[in-house]
Amino acid sequence: MTRKHLGFLNFGHWIHRPGAEPDARQALDDVVAMAVAAEDAGLDGAWLRVHHFQRMFSSPFPILAAMAARTERISLGTGVIDLRYENPLYMAEAAATTDLISGGRLELGVSRGSPEAAADGQEQFGYTLTEGRSWSEEAWERGLRFMAGISGAGIATPDPTSGWAHTTAPLRVEPHSPTLAQRIWWGCGTTVTAERAGAAGYDMLSSTLLLQDDGRPFHVQQADQIARYHEAYAAAGHHDGVTSLGATGAPRTAVTRSAFVIQDAQDELYFGRERSSRDSSGRLDGAAARSGPTYAGSAEEVAEKLAADSAVQAADWVLFANPNQLGAEYNAKLFAGWAQVWRLLGWDR
């Protein structure tokens, strides 16, 4: 059986301590400790959500660098960086710097991002839309610019009067991390977005929510999303070669799930009610949406539910959203339960 990669996705909520305000420092310390615990448990990835103007993680690269300093093997990712808030070339510098510090372990998810708390957040960061454009279009173009920045392409014109310009060729963004462009994921909320990401040569990252709903179970719709991504990737002529973004290698897909192995009375208290969880559907931003269930039960029961999930079966990576508010020690126990599920399914080899 092909090895399937297992990681956590930390939503970055500042932890609430009894009788105290949410503590950003504690949340940051804990996510570093969680990366260490995840590596010790045998997980493959430690990923972060990114949000702005909220009591959640917002600036991923210092956090990823701190996680890299405390770990040796585990991949470090984002799901996702909201490109509406980013200068793509400054981000290319930060990403390459962090990737070099980590020894080439970054797995960066990027996209337009999800709804944010601030109505004018991008404007406050200095970014506005020109008339007739959408943030989806703007984010897509920033993604392409970011990819050009990390690919090593010449971008800036050298100044012949400068003592620092030792070439007449266009200057690339520095530092350069040679393989980073192979590890960039586009966050896909719909099948249409997944097809576009495949055609461009991104890896595909899909969450517990689809911004579409045709009435079929969530995992079936998401499995179709993965299949259509692969079709678009192949139709664009990428296959396992060089893509239009400069990346190389086989296309990869990742899905996110909520899953909890109930091992004791404390787990039962927190997650026992999720044993009967089902899909939910509704509307988000004026469009149909469907989200998947939470899988809870013994390791054997969770393994059985994952084995019946067609999108999980099709994906290369599975990221489990972890309850970071419960602290590093509790999450270390949770990671051990997930690793047990992976062994039961034979996905750890």
C-alpha cells in the first residue's frame, strides 16, 4: 500500500486560561511543543491556519521557523496563507528564508483565503482593488507572482550605476530555496478552483468545507474534486515533469478532517457526542456549502470511518484539525491516537 501522510492542522486560537484573557504567547509556545510531540508520535506534518484581525495565528513564517528549530524531520505547512494580505515578493523572501532554515521542510498552502473578521482588512494593509476586479483574481495573480519569486526567475532590472549589481541579467529574489516551488499548495473550496490549480501546476489542498453542494455526501463530492484536479493537471501536460509554475514532481492532494480517538473518560467528555456526527449543509457567502462529519470513537472505529471515506482514500495527505485550546500535553495524546489509526490502516509504511 502507498504511504499516506498524516498531519495536524492548528487553527491557532489563542488559548483561554481560567480567569485570564486569551494568551497569545502561550498559544505560540504550545504550537511549537505540538510540532515536537507530533514528530515524536510519527506524524508527517504540522500545519497552521492563518487569519488576520482575530485572536488567532496571523504571521506564519516566524512560527514555522521556531517549529523548524525544535524539530528535525516533520514537514511544516500552512492551510492557508491569505494572499489578499500579502506582498508576493516580500512573502517569497520570507518563505525561502524559512525553508532554508528548516532544511527544505515547508509545505505552503496559499489562496484567496476564507472570510475574515475585518470588513476593510486588506485596505488597512495597504491593498485595494481596482474597479472591475475581484479578490479571487487578485489573489490568483499574487500567487503567480509569488511562484515567480521563489522559482529563481529573474525579476528586477540591475542598476548599472550601482556597485552592488554584478550582472546585466535580471535579478532574482534572494535568498533562493531551490526546491520550494515544488511544495506550494492552492487551497480549493470548489471543483472549479481545483481544476484551475491543477492546470497551473499547484498541489491541491481541500478542507472540511466545500463551497458547493449537489446533495451527494461530502466525501463523494470531494473525491470528485480530487479526480478533476488530476485530470486538469494531466491535460495541461504537466504529468510528473516541469509545470508552468516551475515546480517538478507528481501532483499531490490533501484533505482535512476532524477525527478524535476516544481513549479515556476525558476524551469521551470532549468528543463522545461526535460519534453520531453527520454531514451538514447550508449557505455561506450566498452560495450552497457542505461540510463533512467528525469521526470519533475507538481507534478501530475511526479507522473504519476513514477507510470508507473516498476522498481520504484518494488523497496523499490527510490533515486532522487539532483542538489547540486544550494545550500541548492533551494534543500529544491525541497525536498518538491518530498514529495508532494509521498503523491499523497500514498507511504508515
